[in-house]
Amino acid sequence: MSAAFLHSSAFALVVAGAACLYLASPRQSLLRLRWRKAGLFAAAFLLAAWMVWRIRLESSTAFFATLAALMPLLIALPSVVALKGRK
């Protein structure tokens, strides 16, 4: 597999994990219903992203790459939803 495919698939898994973390939070405003199993899906997506990055990187490097990709998404998601709600 090419490195670009691995990195983009791992980043897609991190985006899915960040979205599930946002949906699992009690004060999210995207959906009024709280998705109960979103936290488990978030953990599964983030673990899968770490395992995909683990193919090309060392274990600790893959862990910190997952965290570094997750941090800006956790900041951006509530901001994007807040901007979407403003009319």
C-alpha cells in the first residue's frame, strides 16, 4: 500500500472518531438526541487510526500522530456547528 493511502485512511478514521466524540458529548448541539454508543465507536475509530498509522510508523509516533490530528478537530467541530446554527 502506498503511504498516501495509509495516511489519508488513518486521517479519515480520526475524523470519524472526532465526530463520534462530539456526538457523545452531553452538551452537543448538532443533534438533539444523544447517541449513546458514540463513545464506543469513537474509541474504535481512534484505535483503528492508530493501528493504520502503526503500519508505517513506530508505535509511539503513531499514537502522537493520532492525538495531533484529533486535537484541532475537537476544537473545530463545535465551532463549525456554532457557525452553522447562526443565521
